[in-house]
Amino acid sequence: MDIIFVHGLKVDCVIGVWEWERRITQCITIDLDLGVDTALAAKSDDLEDTLSYKGVAKRVRVFAADSGFRLIETLAEEIAGILLKEFSVSWCRVRIDKGTAVRGARSVGVIIERGSRS
């Protein structure tokens, strides 16, 4: 399986369980790894034969910005569902970094994998 990736996607969104978090936007960073077969695109050299990482990034950015979930786990799960359904990837890894949400930590977040890597 080949992997197309989008890493370091910055999104301002409402995310969090605390009252003060529901009143502000926070910048999260999303990394996506998408399992696809790129052989046809490599052979044809045609954009139509591959996954548009620009399209993926735009869809995920808009979804996350509009979401308003309390947990990053929920956001990650919903993003994975979009990738599997709308972009027909066979496997995906979604990593969401909530930055400095924990005092003394450089970053905190969640990584999920969905689909089949075969």
C-alpha cells in the first residue's frame, strides 16, 4: 500500500470539555496518512488518477473548524469516517495535536487508525 500524507494542517476550532474552552477557538494540528494505490497515477502522470491532497485538506479543515466537538477523540473518529467514505481510502491514520493542553508537555493528542492496510 502506498501512503499519501497531509501533515501539519493547522485548524482553529472550538474543542474541549471545559466551559472556558467552549468560548474560544484553539489551534489544533492534524496529520493525515492515507492508504491508497498510486500505481495508476504514477503511470499516467494525471491528477485525475490520484487522491487530491488539496481536496482532502480543504474538506478536513472546514469540517474541523465547524465541528465543535468536546473530545479530540470524537473529531479524529469523524475525520477518519470522512476519509474512508468520501475519499475511498482503504486505510487512514489521523493524528490530532492539541498543543500545550497539559502544563509541562510539549504536545498532547490522539492517533487513530481505521480501515485495512492490506
